[in-house]
Amino acid sequence: MEIKRILIANRGEIALRVIRTCKEMGIHTIAVYSDVDRESLHVRSADEAVHIGPALSYKSYLNMENILEAAIRAKADAVHPGYGFLSENAGFARACEEKGLIFIGPPARTIEKAGDKSSARQILMDSGIPVIPGSKDVLSSSEAACEAAEKTGFPVILKASGGGGGRGMRIARDRDELVKAFDMASGEAGAAFGNPAIYLEKYMEKPRHIEIQILGDQFGNYVHLNERECSIQMRYQKLIEEAPSPFVDENLRSLLGETAIKIARAMDYVNAGTMEFLVDKDRNFYFMEVNARIQVEHPVTEMITGLDIVEQQIRIARGEKLGIRQEDMRPRGWSMECRINASDTEDDFMPSPGEIESVIFPGGPGVRMDTHIHDRYMVGPYYDSLIGKLIVHGESRDAAVRRMQRALDEFEIKGIATTIPFFRKVFQTRAFRNGDMDTHFIERYMEERGKSG
């Protein structure tokens, strides 16, 4: 299948990231934009751009009809959904297929299996994959949630069945908390993903969040690209990622990789995807979810493998066989990523919209900056607070830590609050430098800072 023209159904840094790879592959790019993104960098960088609606997501970047109309009007061959928005929406993937557009991601049937977190759990339990104990299906009511929790045991966590990124997640330590949390979680999931379905899992107190990047072609060939450590989170939103993980040894890496590919085969997975696991202190691991799209943190894997994952996505989508051998995918050096968010870390990580007065980006050896911001860029209140990703690569973890510290010191954004000052402090902590982390690292850090402050 030939792909000469790709519409990118997204915005911001990921849209720009896809555009860059397309240009290097000689592919014509079509951007879409809302009213407030008319002058955005991804719009200026694309070969052409189509307006798709007002600022509110459901009227623009979540508006399937407008996006499909834009693709047809622009004579696109394919659609790349990026991450977030419609990237894990099986209805959108199917609609693309019905319109004769190549969807650069898993086919709709796979997204229905993998994108529905509850359904994916059931498929993998049937395949013998270790999963976190929890409900066997989505929950119809708070009463059903309480029944499942009684069997699983408190504490439990409610999760959105139709998406990830921390939306729709609530922890409950007793029945009363669970009843209160259910409607909130369901409402948030419905607003974020158009799907209010919720399922329940046993809540693990101090796990590591480890994920495996995989690629699969249309001929049943699979390869995993090693692991990423994603334990540094705030309210289930990842803040710092690294590859490889300082906790994963060769035996665990092999087991996780084999399991990830087993999961992919069970779901007939095609294209790029991520299998996410929780790992306890004894290196026991449990499947958590499949992210049926490219991840925000894909650059750290690119840095240790030398691959362009977006290029691989496009090649797979146009029917090519994987040209990668598993034995060549051993990690080379160490990579880290800091998510630069427009958030005030001194005010409980509240969003910090406003105009960027000026910005100075870091550079030098081993430094990569994925962003769409610039001087006088207006950060609005309508979308996610992510405004960029600072990625570094070094020969070792210590070298990567030092390089990230140097890059953070060079980085300056004036006009809004960002996570940059916070990262400077985190990278100075002994726990982080020693790789001593779990998914509650940030909460402990904030608590300790509050006591000392």
C-alpha cells in the first residue's frame, strides 16, 4: 500500500514529531487545527492545514466527522492519530478504514480488544498472563464495585475501561470511599474518552511501573524494544521516564519481553504498542494494560535503540515486514525524559496557562527537545498541560543523570510556571540518583519537602 499523504489527527508536540518523520520519508503532511491553534507550530510546519472547529476538544480534535471530512478533502491516504484524543478509539479507526483511509495504528478489532482495558484483562487472564486481581468485567454500579472489592480486598483502584493517562482513576480504602469514588471516576472517564465504563483492581502499595514497547507487522512478526521505567508519577500522570530501568535485570527483561509479545499475539496486535506492567520488590510482575498507540515517552526507547518508532509505524501501515531482529535490540546507553508541563508545582501541580514571554532551549551532545512552544506562544486552558519533552542520552545512568541536570540548568521559560524547577530538585535527591523509586516517589518527596520547609 502506498502512502503519499498523511493527515495528523492531533496537535502540539506529537503532531510536529510525526510531521518531521513524514518529511524525512518524503510524505506530504496535512495538519488539523482548532480556532486557538491556528498559528501553532505544527500548522506552520505541515505542507497544508485544515481547520476542524472551535477550541473545545469535542468540537475539534475529538470531532470524528470533521477530521474525516478534512482527510477526504485533503486527499489523504492515511491518518496518524498520535496519542490521546482519538488514538485509541476503535470507532475512529473503523471509520477511517470505511472511508478508504489507512489508520496508522492497530486495526479497529484490535483496539476493541486492547483499548478496552477490562476486555484486555479478560483476554489475558484466559491466556494465562498474570494480571492484578480485580473485577472480571466493567462495573454497572457502585454496588457492583463494592461486591468486587469485597472479593479482592481493600484498598482498590477504579480505572477507566476506555483510556488511560490517569483519567478516571480513583483509589478507595473502604466501602464508603468506593461508593463516593465510583460516580466521579465514571464521570471523568466519560468526559475524557466518551466511555464511562469503569473496572476495578487490587491496589498495589509500592510497585514500579515498567512498560515494554513492541512492534508487530501484518505477517505475525513481533519484536520488543526493551523496557521503560515510568514510576515517577503524579496522580497517575508520568513525569520522568527512563530506559532501560535501573531495577530490571537481564532475566526480568527477557521475561517481560516474552510476555509482551505473547500479549500482542493474543490480541492480533499490529503496529506499535506498549504493554504495561506493575512490578513488586521481588520482581514479580502483573499485566496492567495495553496502550494501543504511540506513547508520550517513546523517545527514550528511540534513543537506546536508534530506531524512529513513527517511521516504523508508517512502514508497518503500508504493509512492509519488520526489518528488525530481536537480538539487535539490546539497550545502548541510557536515556531519560522529563515531561515539561505548564504546571505550578508550588500550587499542587495546578495548570499554568498564559503567554510564554521567552524560552531558551537546552542543547549540546545527547540532548533532544520535542516541543511546539516558542517565544510569545500562548498556552491555553483547553488541552493537556504538556508543552514539551526534554530527552537526554548518556553512556550510563550516571552520565544520563548528569546530562539531564546540565540540560535542565540551561532550560529557561519565562511567563508561566513549569515543572522545570521541580525536576532540578528531584534529580538532586539521593533516592532518584540511586534508582530507588516506585509509583509513590513524588508523594513521598512532596511530603518530606513539606516537613523540611
